[in-house]
Amino acid sequence: MEMKISATKLLWLLMFFSDIVPFSYEKSMRERAIELMQDAPLIDGHNDLALQLRILYQNRLSRVNLRELNKTHTNLAKLQAGYVGAQFWSVYVLCSAQNKDAVRLTLEQIDVVKRMCNSYEELELVTTSQGIADSRRIACLIGIEGGHSIDSSLAALRMYYDLGVRYMTLTHTCNTPWAESSSKGIHNFYPDVVGLTAFGQEVVKEMNRLGMLIDLSHTSYTTAKAALNVSKAPVIFSHSSAFSVCNHSRNVPEDILQELKKNKGIIMVTFNADVLACGRKVVNVSTVADHFDYIKKIAGSESIGIGGDYDGVERFPEGLEDVSKYPSLIEELLRRGWNEAELKGVLRENFLRVFREVENAQRTDVSESEILQEVQNSCRLDLRNYLLQSTKSSGFPSVAQPFSLILITVLCLILYYKS
């Protein structure tokens, strides 16, 4: 009888511990993830909160409290809960602004990011890799999303750099006159452009010279291949994932990942559910981790970062619904056997290495290349023919102007004497 009771007690104990041990294991993984992120706060490559501030509040920061904003995936409390140490804020403007007022709109978005980062003590605007490393707040950096923002002007590119912009995505969902986008059928700008034109290569070289990061997210395969070939510094994909895991045009094919490894660049894996899922009904933290595992196998963990794309798209994986959820991904990667050194790289050290190498590639010689025939339109004034255009715009040919004045005077005199 005593043996039966002891066996029953032992069975209950085993059942009890079978429930407790997994829970303890999960808890320890969570604790390890948080400790790791406290030691190595995340540098995230892409966030579109500035676009939402324009849409929702017309960039009037006085109308919103960013500490508790609840209409977006991002607010300051959530960034702190997600252990974000530095954030690249996208100053994206719509492709439909190309050849119109894209430059003005981009300047307004740079303005709102700067005002935002100067208005809250939790934030600090920085422009260098050392600035990120030294910051004890959430470091703010600025990235342009789409080459249409420079209006095919290297001078505009240089001025953006002076204003604090530290990366530019060569295209968004539209071709520019000098670079091809990965998106087809969304816009009809410059449909004959393939890869990088000669001027597009000059843009890449000028970004190298400035020390500005070249971002290849949204670019076509041919554009990415050409930029990797031209650039003398590491490049980034600020918010993309692996094409072999999900064959979406926004994702990076295996051979480009191999080229990225040789370039010593980085792909910052995105959380956009549409480019992660490829039709799968369930998209969760595990789905994202599959992209990390694959890229690690092809290009190594040193080629990986994180670019969430929060507030830029609508659908995110279960468990990664907003910027507070980053620890869930680190927890999953720990569970899959990623070590702490690899994850510190993913969180910040890989990006800091790339940024330092881009800064080290800076030079002082300035490119004076121009783009000519490809961008002739009614919104551009051709100053090389300025005198001719001024003459035409006056309404009379310059030779005819004195004659017309004489004729008017004579007519006035005739009418005067007749009266």
C-alpha cells in the first residue's frame, strides 16, 4: 500500500515539474533577451512615424504627445519598452511628388524629424556612428526613402547630407530617371530605365564621397547588382528580407546576399508581413526568425540587422505588432541557438561597423556631374538658356519691343488729334 502511495506521489511530482520546467525555460530565455538588449540596445534601420505625423497631424507636433500616442505602432514609451537605442526615421514622400514638389516635401519631413527629436528629452539627434555609441537616450537619425527626393541633383543630395541625412534609399516604388525600382506596375515613371544609368552611378559615388549610407531596399535586382559593383563602401538594405524564404520582389536573392557579404554590408530584416509571408495565413515571430536563419546561412550573422518598417505598412507578424515587441524576436533567436555575440551584432554592432566604414570612405573632391535630357519637363528651368527663356516669356521678341511702343504712341497721337 505504501509503495502504491509513493508511486502516486512520484507521478504527481513528475507531472508538476513537466509543467514548471518549460515555463522556467521560457522565462529564462525572456530574461536573457532583455538583459542582452539592455547591454546592446537596438539600432533599427527604418521607421515611418514621420509620415504618420504628416498624415494625422499635418506635422503639427503641438497637437500630439509622442509619449502616449496610440494611433501608431510607435510612441516613446513603446520604443523604450522595445529597448530601442537608435532609430532611423524615414523622411519618405510619395512617388507621385516626383517631378513636382518632392524636394520641398522632403525638407518638410526632415524639419518635423528634427523638431520631434529636439522636443523630447528621451530623444537625441545624432549624425555619426560615434554619436550613436555615445548617446544615452534614443538616438535619432534621418534616412531618405526614395531617390526621387533629390530631383536628380547631386547638389540637393549634398545639402541633405548637411541637414543630417545619413542614408538614402535609391528608389521607392517608382523608377527615377537614373535608377530602377523593384516594384512594377505601381507607377509609370521612366519605364525604360534599367538598373543604374551613368548618372545613377555618379549618385552612388557621390554618396560614398559624402559618407552617406547607400540603401538598396526597394531597388531592382539590376540596380542592386550595379550599386554593389560601383560602391567603394559597404551598403545596406534598411528594410528587406530573404527572397528564397519568400519570393517577393522586395526581398533579396541569394546571389545578392553573397555579394553583400563580400561588400561587408548589412541587410536589416523587415517585419512587413506581406514580404515575409508569401501567402501564408499565419505570420508570426517564427516566420521572421526563418529569414534570419536563412540569411545567416548564406551571408553570416555579421551581415544582419533589423529594420522593422513600423508605421510604414499595416500588417505585422503576430507577436511583433509594435515597436515594444522587439525582445520577442531576440528571445526566439536565442531559443534557436543564436549566441549572444551574434545577437549583439544583429542588434547594433554590425550596423555600427558598416556606418564607421562608410564614414571612413569620405573624400573631399566634389562631383559636378549633371543629368540632362532624361529629366526635361515643365517643372525644371534650364538656366543654360535662361536669357532666351526670359525673352520669350516677356510676350514680345526683343527686337519687336521698341517698334511696338512706337506704334502704340502713334495711335495715341492720332486719336488725340482726331478728338
